[in-house]
Amino acid sequence: MKVYYDLDSVSDLKQTAVTTGTFDGVHLGHKAIIKKLISAAQSIQGQSVLITFYPHPRMVLFPDDQPLKMLNTPLEKEKLLQESGIDILLILPFTKEFSRLSSLEFVRNIIGNKLKARKLVIGYDHHFGRNREGTYTHLQEFGPLYGFDVEEIPAQDIDHVAVSSSKIRTALEIGDIQTANSFLGYTYNITGKVVIGKQLGRQLGYPTANIDVNDKLKLIPATGVYAVMVSHRKQLYKGMLSIGYNPTVTRDGPLHVEVNIFDFDEDIYHNELTIYFINRLRNEEKFISLNELKDQLALDKLNTLKQNFSVKL
């Protein structure tokens, strides 16, 4: 797969099948679109081109809104798309100026003239161009003018619920890991470096690695205790993870992400870990004493070990 970060770098295209979108999460609905894109490219013996954007358009168009948390970091999304089998990934910088392109300008200048599209594949209810004015109907009108056919993919359903990035974010925000993972088609994960904490877990007999998540825009699931798998130097370990504010020992503290890795005893400060979310065990709680907290941690470990630790990459 070739990756381009601006239009000027793209050249020597003859005929292509193109799709466009934010593709945050690269979930099962996205993969259905990508599968159709690759098939369309093969039908014209051309190249498959996927256009996506950075930053997310909402961050540019509505900067004063509550910051949008992302399912993927830019590197995670690029890796997932690379594994999808497309020929060309075009990551365009989304700016205020770019947002002012009309739907006609976007289709004429980029889809038609620059990318030489002969097939355009879009998801259900796709909108594009200034003020999201462009629709499937517009594309059907523009297609004959600029030499491409349009194929719209119907809503992708799992158990009769349409898959979308926003629904996956909502599931993660309430700690519904199983729904999020089923929609994604892989195990949701976060990556960060191990930093020095208060070492309270060690005093309780459950030493934890405090994780500083690499990308501040990455969505961290709801507070609570989770069964997880931990990747360190390409090895996977079972563990339990706490997301929360440590209410038993602190007041109004910052959010902590701490993982107790089972059957593991290494100095991993400043190392990078990837945490794969298996299931949410319980809410964050405030305990009367440290002994009560310790008893709960023992129960959490027992409940964690009952989980199905299958990780889907």
C-alpha cells in the first residue's frame, strides 16, 4: 500500500476506484465498504484509493464543542487500513479552507481530475463537500460528467443494529466492551508508556503499571475495573485494569489508568504497553478501608480469570 499525505504527491494514476470518509475505528461497516472498493478496482483493472482526513472534520468545524475522542490514533488507523488490502491511502489535511470546497469542486478537482476515478464507492447516507451538501443523488448527476459510476453500500447491520463509529464510542463510554468489540470486529485497545505512580497497589499485594496513554484524543472507556490482555514486547499476559480517580485514597484526583499484570514481575518503567479490553467487571467504588479494597481486588482477580481471554487483532 502506498500512503500519501497531500494531493500534490499523487501522480501517474490511470483509472481508480475511490471511496472517502473519516474511517475512525475501521469497523465492520467500514470493512464492508473497503471490500466493495477493492472489488470495484479489480473490475476495471485499476487501483483502489481510500481518502480519509486528519484531523477529524468535527475538530476543525466545531472547535469549541467538547473534544471528540477517537477510536484510533492516526498510526492505528493507518495500520488497520494497510491490513485491509487497499492500494493507495490518501490522508488529506482537513482545514477550514478545505471545508469550503463545494461538492462539485471536490468531485471535479479531486475525484475526477486528480484521482482519475472510474468507480466511486460510498457508504449509506454519505455526505460530502461544503456544509455536507453533497449526497448520493448529486454523485449520480456528477458521475457521467467526470467519467465515473457510483455505488452506494446499504447500512451494514449486526443483529439489526447499524454499525457506526458514534455507536461504538457510545458503547465504550458506558463500558459496554462486548458491544464495541463486536462492532469493531477486533479487540479495542489503548497504548501508552508506564510511568511512576504512588505504588499503592504494591502495598496491597497487587502491583500496578500506571499507563500514560500516548494520544490524548484516544477514547478511554468508562471508569471501572476491566479484564484485559496486556501486550509487552510481543508477549500477551492476562490482567485486570482500573480506570478511575482512586476515590478510596484521593479526592478529586486526575484520571488514572492502572493495570495489574498476572504472573509478571519485570521492571517496565518507561516501556510501552498495549491494553486489550476483554470485559468490564464492575463500577469504580469507594471503600471504607484499604483492607476492604484489598478484599475486593482478590474478588476482581477471581472474576477476571473466569473471562474468555480471546484477543482479535
